[in-house]
Amino acid sequence: MKRKTKSLLVLAGLFPVFWGWTPEGRGFPSAGAARIAGCPDSPNCVSSRDPPGRRWIAPLGLRGSPEEAFRCLKEILLQGPRTTLVVEEGGYLHAESRTALGFVDDVEFEFDPESRSILLRSASRTGYWDLGVNRRRLEALRAAFESKCRQGGNSRSARDRTSLPGNGR
């Protein structure tokens, strides 16, 4: 009986990891908090909040209104495979992107009025390495944003729908 109890406790402890539990303090805001964090020490994250280095990623520059930029960014984001919008608050988007293997990555965007830019963050919830998936995802989003949102274009071409990476892990 003790062995069965121990096994159940181990499985119960692993359940949140495989279910996509978001631990406190890792930059996943509660309602109203909506602020992007930097990255943890693991190399499975990129963030505009990190100091320049291997986990830093440049924010998106704005030419028009933040509202129009976020509307366009949301369209592009939701074209990504297995991507679900979780939070949409004034100047903040948080989406979950599932990989083909079922791992969940958190993708966040926040308007920074001081720099008139959109801060970016993409982080894996589990594991240590992401094989560059998070950076590639945000760079593909950046390219689509530059092409579609900053140039004033608003058409959904087949090229736009296929230009986002398919979460290769």
C-alpha cells in the first residue's frame, strides 16, 4: 500500500507540469498585473525586459497608434499553429502556443509608453532548452508585423499564414 501511495503522490506532483501549470514569479501575470518579466536562468526564453545578451530580444517599434498595432499583432499571433489568446488587456497580450509534442510556451506583448514600443517575451513553461523555438517564433512575428502592420497592409495572404514557425520541438 505504501508503494501505491508514493506512486500516486509522484504522479500528483507531476500533473501540474504536464498540464501546463504556470508557477508564480515566472512572469505570468494575474488579471490587472499585465507586465512582462525577464527570463529565468534557463535558455528557453527570450524577453525585451532582459539586459542585452543571449536572452534579450529587441522590442517592436511603433509608427501608428498602439491600439492599431495590437489589433494587427493579435491577427498575426492567432495565425500561428496551436496558439490561443489567454489575456487581452489594454496594451497587453498573453497567448499560449502549444508545440507538436504538447509543450506549452507563453508568448507575451506589452506596450511601453516610455519607448513607444511593444515589449516581447516568449518562454517555455517546462524543460530547459527550447532549441531556439521561442526566438524564431518572435522573429517570425516581427517580420510579419513589419510587413503587415508597420506598412499599413491589412490583407491576410497565404504567405502571411505560412510564415510563422510550426513550433518544432
